[in-house]
Amino acid sequence: MITQKFRLASLFFLFIMLHLTSSAQEVFPDGTPIPDWFRQNKPTDITKLGKQYRITDYNLSNDSTVIQTALLQAVIDKAHENGGGVVIIPKGTFLSGSLFFRKSTHLHLEEGARLKGSDDISNFPLVMTRMEGQTLKYFAALVNADGLDGFTISGKGTIDGNGLRYWKSFWLRREFNPNTTNMDEMRPRLVYISNSRNVQLSGVKLMNSPFWTTHLYKCENVKLLDLYIYSPKEPVKAPSSDAVDIDACKNVLIKNCYMSVNDDAVALKGGKGPRADKDPNNGSNQNIIIEDCTYGFCHGALTFGSESIHNRNIILRRIKVHHAERLLWLKMRPDTPQNYEYVLIEDIEGHDIGNFIYIRPWTQFFDLKGEQVSGTSTAHHITMRNIKLDCVNFFNVGVADKNSDTPGYKAILSDFRFENIEVTAENFLQIDTSIIANFKLKNVTVNGKKLK
């Protein structure tokens, strides 16, 4: 009897310890617990979102040649005026300019449905919005949602930015004027969600954006689930077609998504300029998890910058990545105070990667606005572990800026940890441990050679 009680007690103790161990593993890089919210993921159930408004019941026709913005907006407004509901896009192609969703309204695209953006910029009004770390007047996106609690986009259909004409125009202008910036050529984003909470985008395809594909600004509790995000790199490159731009947000989950675009896949934004951290329109990104995703071509699988002041508790895990130019890219701006901290990159498989890690001063279009270089760019507590991939460069890191306009600038890097990494690299750039304080290597192999 004593033996049996002892065994039961031991099993109970073991169960408790396993539970505690499992729970202990689910923490952010700074040690704070990951809320259950990140694990409670279900497809959107539109039957619980109110009355359904099928657009073809409101004088809209399946015609890819006719702009139907006003009619589509009227359906959204009607749903709002009646207390909310779901705007249903049925099978077919419906051409539109900017749409503005309102309180308690949602968007659902059935299989075979295509909401297609106009390729005429005049169908996208100028509004006060957010672009490239600035609050300014710029073109509205195709789908806009501001200040909406609980907003959803769902279904198996497609939101198509119809970007080809914009892309060709951009590259022609860049050829005419090599100093053309991303915003000089007039083009809209695909989806812009701002000042909103408890948002979910699930199931849909987001394709061919003229500019950034999905832009989240000052949002909290946002889930992007099972999305297919694509813009081409050939035969015409889709410039600046970032898959997801996270701009001063808290609690964002990107899960089970496919991303392949001609720029960064996930980019962390938040502001730029020598006093960016004092501007209330700017902000930090905190508690961001990207997991169980697959990447095609992109410039950076996970990029910090180029307009970013603070990022904390960022996780990229259980990822398959193919043809990315960089796995982790930290852009260090000489004209902006920056702090990138508590980052975890783990359980990654990939091939045809340009750079395993890329950290360099970012000086494109920088502007000190008459201020002095303060050297305030820092990155610390960065962990990369359980990674197997082949790349061109393994360690492509430099902290000093050779640009003559910013003499004396130097980024500060500390507390990096590389663990259980197996890499083949065409060019093995030797790790310079002197530029990263408290840099630890454990079981790191490059081209069959274990690093010490």
C-alpha cells in the first residue's frame, strides 16, 4: 500500500513538474509569460458577427472593368447604420478604390471572390495616415479600418492590389530620377488597420499590392492566421511590397502564413528622426510572435527598421524560409534613437539565404534635421538557436558608419547568443567578437567546422 501511494505521489509530482516546465518554456525573451491569447486561435465564425450583406443584393455586378467603389461603400455604411454585420464578397471580380470600414462591420470573401484595386490613383483619396515612420497626408489603402474593436477580414477569397501599372511607373520614374524615394511615386497600400484592438485577418489571399501589403499602426491584439501574401520579384518587381509592417503595436501574432514579396516579409516600424522617441505619433512594438510560417523570396524574413525606435519581445520560430536575402536584418539608423531588445529566432530551416544575420548602419534617406549624431542605436539580448540553413554569408555585421555625413556614429551591440546552429556558407565572414559585448557561441558549426 505504501509503495502504491508512493508511486502515485511520484507520478503526481512528475506531472506537476512537467506542467511547470512546459509553462516555464512559454515566456517571452525577457522572461515575462506569454498570454494564453497567443494560443487561442480559431478561424473567424461570421455567423456570430451579425447580419450578412451580400454585395450582389445591393446593385453590384460581377464586372472587373467597372469601378464600384461608391456602391461597395454604401453596403458597408448600411451595415454600420443597422448595427453592424458582415459585408460578403461572392465569387467574381469587383473593382474598387478605397473602402473605409466602420464600427461593427467586417469583410468576408468567399472562395473565388476577388476584391480588386483600381490602378488609377485618383480612386484613392488623400487622408491623414501613417507612412514610413511619419504621420502625414498620403493615399488611403484599398481596405481601411481605423478605431475598430473586433474588426475581421476572413474567407478563402482574394484581395488583389492590381499593382502592375504602379510598379512599372515606379521603375520608370526611378530610371528617370535615381533619387526617387518610395513615396515619390503615388501608389496605395492594400490593407491599412490603425488604432484598433482585437483584430483578426484569416484565410484570405493578399496579392499584388502597389505598395506595402498589410500595415498595422497603433493596434493591439492582432492575429494574422493562414494568410497567403504574395507580390512578384519578376518579371516586374513589386517595389516596397512588404508583406506585414508592424508599426507601434502590441501583441501581434502571425501564424501559418505564406509570405513572398519583393521587399521585407515582416518589418517592424515605429518612427524615425533624431527626436522620434519624443513624438506621440510614434511608438514601440512589443510582444510580437511570428510562427509556423513559410517564406518564399523576400529581402528580409524579419527586419527591424528602417523606421523603428523600440522593439521588445520579438519571436520568430518554427519557420521554413527559401530565397530570403536575409534571415535577420537589423537596420541601425544614425539619425534615430533605437533600442532593439529581447529577440528570439529559433527552430528555422532554410536554403538559398543571402545572409544569416545582417546588421549595418542604415543611411538611405536619413535626415539629422540639424541635430548631432548621438550614437544611440542599440541591440541587445538577441538569441538565435536551433537553426539549419545554407547561405551566402553567415555573419555580416558592422557597427561603424563609413558615410562621411555621420562621422563617429557607432551602433552598440551586446548579449548575443548563438546556439545549436548548423550553417553552410559560400563566404564565411569571420565573427568579430570584439564588436558584440558578451557574445556567446554554443554548438555552432559553419561549413563543418565548430566555432569557438
